[in-house]
Amino acid sequence: MSGLKFDKTRCSNCKGISCLVECQYMDLDREKARTEWQKIVNGEDSFVLEACTTCYACEEYCPFGNHPFYLIVERQEQKGILPSPRPIITMWINQCEPVGRFMVGMVQEKALSSCFLPAFGLLVGGKLFEDIAWSSIFGQEFFCNAVYLHYARMSVIKERLPRIIENIQKQAIKELICLHDECYGTFTSLAPAYGIEVPFKPIHYYEYLYDKLKEYKDEIKPLNVKVAYQRNCSVRLAPDTDHFVDDIFGLIGVDRVEREYDRENALCCAELIRMAKGYELADDVQKRNMDDMVKVGAEYCVFNCPACWDSLAEKVAKRGIKPIHMIDICKLAIGEKPALEV
């Protein structure tokens, strides 16, 4: 796996103005952003490396596609900066290590990837998945490893990702429907950024859902509800998929309410912030996010990421907003029962 494809000349005019000034967890003016970003580019110490909450957002903010967050992760690891407590990082590294053995079912050329997240096993039932649910892969041998971005361990990703992709390729999979943004972002952003070939076509499950819903268009009963979308950190690696949220909501009669903390301005679930930066900041981020949902009259909060669900679903429910996964709200529109409940 080659080094990061980072072009210093692309930053010559910007110098951190986009990726750092727009950061929602640091307050930097243009001059300070230029100074600190140049330090990062040069491999020098910068308080930004300590302050980073690993929300991935600067990947989306960069107008040049120059992967500022990947560079930050590289620098954090080089300097021994731990974004989370060491025992948690060690636990994640150990429990997700591919060991070279796996069993799969009736995997075909088109398959679902549940990564290493058991929650997806509950979600992929019903009409929307009846033709493909049996063709799926799951486990550490197929785990995308993007989570190590949160833990400043790019070296682990570099070591394991080629093996993961090889394991998928061995299944003769030509199209892989990724049920988690981190998988899709790994194959469409992270791998290309390090010069590694992906020999199959990654498909975001939003695109899959949109196409399936069109097949069942005559069975859709518009829900006519207002929803707040919890846009998770991993979406930042593949912001081009966000239009499918609007497309899906349009098909099922859902109003994605305009609010402060959505789209490029979205706030993450703050669970990793809680571990890395403490309860005060995490509680503030979650409160602002949920206050915003309540303020605009959201009836549902639509989740995408299982980690966001675990962090926020019960709290959202206590604020009078119904939590629901994206797959489940699509099921609801065609008369099926949601799989995840609070």
C-alpha cells in the first residue's frame, strides 16, 4: 500500500482555510488556520492534532479532495497522539484482527456487506432484501478497518486493508452493497487515497434502497412525516451519497426538515468525543443537535449508522422524537414492521 496521495501545491492557496476554519469543534480564524495547517503539512507540532475530535468533516470541507483528515491521522500517529484512551484503541485493534479463516454462505456476484456490525443482520429482512439477503459477507475478515481513523492508527489500516479487499475478491464478488458508510468510504475514498486498487464495484445501500423502492412504488403509502436526519461522521468520506437521502424521502413522502445541524453542518453522535474529550463537550454537542431537532418540529429522527443509534436513539426518544433506521423507515412506507425499536 503506497503513501498518501497528498499534493502540497493544492494547499498553497487554501492553507487550511476550508478544512480548519469550517471545523465545528475548533474556533480558528483564517490567519490561525493558515499557520496551524502549514505546521501539519510540514510535520511540525500543532495543537490541532490534540484538539481534533476525529469527526472526518474536513474530508468533506476540502475543495481539492486532498484528504486533510487522513494527513491529520498520519501526523497523530507519528507523534504518538492518542485521540482515545489506549485500552480502547488496543481492544479495537485486537478484536477486529483478521485471522485468515472465514466461512460464507451462498455469495453471488452481487452481495451485501455487513462489515463487522451485527445490527445489520436484523435490518436486512423483508421485501427490500428478499432477493439478496442470503448473499452477504460479515466478520473481521471483511471488516473495512476505517474505524482506526478515529484512533490515529493509519498503520493498521495500511496493513490490513489489502488483505480485506483480497478476501472479498476471493468470493468472486463484482458488486458489493455496503450497509455502512465506513465500508463505502473505505473503498471509494480511503483505498484510492493510498493507491490501492478495489477490484469490485462498491454500491452504497442508499442507492440500492432507492432502486428497490422504485420497484415497489405502487405499494408505497406516503408517510407524511417530518424527519431530522442524523448524518453520521462516515458520510463525510462519501458526501456524494447524500442526495439519495432526499431521493428516498421524496419517494416515501417524508419531509427532511431544514435545520442548522444537517448536511455539511451536521454534528456527529459525539460518542467518540465523549471518550476522547470528556462528557462536557459530548453532552453539549448532543444537546445542541437534539434541541435543533425539537425546534424544527421533527417527528422522527432517521439514523444511518448503528453507532449513532446506540449513542442517541434513547435520548432522542426521551425528547419526544421517534428514532428509526433508514432501512426501517423504508419498510414502514411499504407496510412492513421496523426491525429496530427503542
